[in-house]
Amino acid sequence: MKNLIEIGRRRTLLISISILLLSLWSIYFEQSVKSEIDFTKLVRQIIRFLLTVSLLYFVYIGKNWARIIALILFGIGILVSIGAFIGIDRDFLIKFPFLVMIFIYGMAFYHFVFSKSFKEFNKYQNLAK
């Protein structure tokens, strides 16, 4: 049982890191296409990033409300990414980031809903309090 908890902990951390890297990449990509930095947009993006960090922290420590909010946001992210992938009439290279988003958010959704290791880790986090 301890092994399953450790696997759940590691996978939760890896998925969280993947989501944060995706968020940082999107901030960079949105700012780099313009010749000068849009500071109001940058401030919003930094606030969004910090909210993502805090949401993933609360998921990690076993808060069920945070897991539910994360699942809703990941589901919306998957749907928007699928819509953008289908709706954008550009090269595959322009569309590729949407495939990455679908994959990462899909893995997170699967992990937080169906993974036995996450369920054991979440149970362990709630019992440790």
C-alpha cells in the first residue's frame, strides 16, 4: 500500500509540474508574439499562474473542493483546446500546442478521477492531518 501512495505522490507532482510548465509556456508565447510587453496582460497572466500554483497545492494536500475545481477547469481546457485545434485553419505546427494541452489536461483529468494511486495518496493526505 505504501508503494501505491508513493506512486500517487510522484505522479501528482509530475502532472502538477507539467501543468505549471504549460502555463509558463503560454505566458511566454503570448508575450513573445508582440514587439513590446503588455503589462496589464502580463499581470493577469502572473495572477492566473499564482492561482494555478495554489490550486495544485490544495489538490496535493488532499482538498476535495480543489480537486473538483481543477477537474472542471481541466475539462474546460480540454474542450477549448479541441475546439481550437479543429477551428484554426493553420499549419500543424501552429496547432501542435493544442495537442499538448489536450494531452496534459487529459492526463491530469484521468489521474485525478480514475487513478488508484492518486486515490490512495489523497486518502493518505487526508488521514495525515
